[in-house]
Amino acid sequence: MTQKWKKSTKAVRSGYKPEVGDPQVLPLVQSTTYNYDDPERLADIFDLKEEGHIYSRISNPTVAAFAEKINDLEGGAAALATSSGQAATTIALLNICQQGQHILAAANLYGGTYTLLSSTLKKYGIEVTFVDPESSVEEIINKARPETRLVFAETISNPSLNVLDFEKFSNVAKEIDVPLIIDNTFPTPILCNPLEHGADIVLHSATKYIDGHARAVGGVIVDGGSFNWDNGKYPELTEPDPTYNGVRYVERFGDEAYIIKARANLLRDLGATLSPFNAFLLNLGSETLELRMERHSSNTQELAEFLEEHQKVNWVNYPGLKSSDKYHLTEKYLPDGASGILTFGVKGGIESAKKLLTSFDLTSLVIHVGDARTSILHPATTTHKQLGPEELKESGVSEDMLRVSVGIENIEDIIEDFDQALAKI
């Protein structure tokens, strides 16, 4: 039934399905464990022969309902909720990549993801090659190796705001027969469904727009269920797992194999569990996701157009601007809005930027995006501070860049705040 619903309806109603006499809204199940009266059934759940909750580090009814909603919105086969977006990325990669193997990734990633790939995973013997997203299919494929296990990119990169050429990256992944994993945090499932454009697995930092109110941290992994894991490259999914009595995930679970393995192995062992309370808050935030994404996108479009004409602004980057070199990709992949993030540079460079950051009345200086409240920060000295000059350049971060997360306040108030702040520099 839910497949027939529009996204706005799914955002409110999918995931949790109350039975007769149940609470109308998703309840908060704040319990670590669950009661059973049949030892055989409990044993079968431990052996993955039957579904059921046994311990909230592995699964919980509130967390499961939230994950199912995001899965429904993305059009996936199965989903796993995690303690953060960073945990979602880590689990998604480690689920199919181990020591001696290799990842191809777009270079213009969020700073935390870039460091995870370039530094932390390297310590565990996983190599990463970063590619210029402007490179041709052939140039990117030439950087693949026999041990390459996935291609990774963001729908809208953070903070360079490059709109991914899905067709190009999907062709790369198909040519080397590996899954395309996409971080879809900025557009959310409301503005873009990567599975429809050739992606195989979709990630979210639910901390951002899905929550929408800066109250809860969480992440989600959605598997489209269409990638052929039985191609000789992923024995962890096709060969017996000795930690679960020799279960073969693909053979037993079909299009849910990737997610069940991620839960049964990595969530079990690493413990990057989303708390039931945070899942409750994230689900609550998701109910207004479509309404908020419409407002975030329209407000950001208007602010970008205002800044583009301002005499104290050197440049503005927003995929929704017709002047953007990615506008053709925005029209193709983001026809309903380009989300709520823009970047710009002020005349006078870094000193003017610092002055501007202290001149706002409404706009907040916080290390966050996707909040209902408008905020601003300087990426080169905050979210991307750990990167060197060359890495900053690859990530699309310039010294004068200011990143704005445009909220859902009245746009006239937002523009007035930027106008008065710019007048002070």
C-alpha cells in the first residue's frame, strides 16, 4: 500500500503501522531487552532464522520503524539506522571492504568523510583513491584496481555544492561491477532518490534535515536490493559466515542480504547503535520533512539571488542559480529544489569574512546544517580544518568561503539580516 503513497504521505504515515488498540503514533520503546516464552524461538532469532528483537544494541521497535520510513521514502529493499551519519558511512563501507581492498571516491566530500577515508580506513589497510568528479568515465575507471570494492560520492557535496553526475558515476560502477554508494544527506529523499539514478546504496546523516531541529544525532543506510553480490567479489555475502552457523546472506536473505549482514556483524560488534529516544525524535522530525525541504529550498534560492547581486559579495555558489555551472544537473536530478545550503565569498577576503560572522542578529554561528534555524560558518577553519591546502582545494573549500544553512524563517527577515551584516564590513 505504501508504494502508492506520495512522499508527503509516506513522511507522516510509513514505517509504523498500528494494529487495533495500538498507539496511533510511533511509541518510544525505551527498553534494552525483550521477553520471550519459547526458548526455541529465541534460539531461532539468534540464528537469524526468524525475525524478532532480542537486544537493543542490534534492533529495537522504535529504531526499526524509523529506518523503515526512510527506506520507504528512498524506495529501498531494507535499511539500517545507526548512531550517526558517520557511523552509517563507516558501517556501509566496512560491510563490503576490508584490509587489502580499495575504494574509489569523489574528492569533494564532507571533511569528516574525507578524513575517515584518507586516514582512518588507511590505518586498517583499506586504500582510497580520490577522483576529480569532473573527470571522464574513462579517467575514473583507469584509477580502479582489481581490489576496488565500491564507488563513493555525495549527491550534493559538502560544502562545495557540486551536484553529482549520477549517469557518469553509475556508469563507472557498472563498468567495474561494484556498488555505487551515495551520501544523500543534503537533498534528503524528498528532493532526490539516488536509487532511481543508478545508485545501489544510499546513506543519510539523519542529524541534518531529517531531524530538522538540531535535537538528535543519527544515521541511516538504505540498500536498493538490486546489486548482484554474487559476482565473485563479495564472499562475505555469499560464503558461509562462521559467526552465524555458516549462514550465506545472499542465499538466505536475497535483496536484504547487505543490510542484514551489516546489522548481524557490524552493528553487533561495533555497537554504533541509534538510541530509541533519538529514533523517536528523528521520526517526529521526518513527519514534516517535505514541508521543510520546500521552504529550505525556496528560501535558499531567494537568498542566493540576493547575494549574487550584492556589491560586497565576490561570488555565490548555489546549484539552483541559473549562473551555476551545475544548473543542468540540478534540473535533471533536483527538479523540486536544490536544498538549503549555499556558499559565498565576501570582498576583503578572510578578514571581512571574520567580521561578517560577528555581525548577524538572526543568523547563528554554529557547526551544523539542516536546522530550521539559519546558520553560518567558515569551513576552512572549522569542518575542514583538518585538511591541508591541497586537500582543501580538492574538497572545493577556499579560504574566503562561508557556508550558509538557510532555515525556514521568513525569507524577508533572513535577507534583512544578511543585508545589515554585510553593511558592517
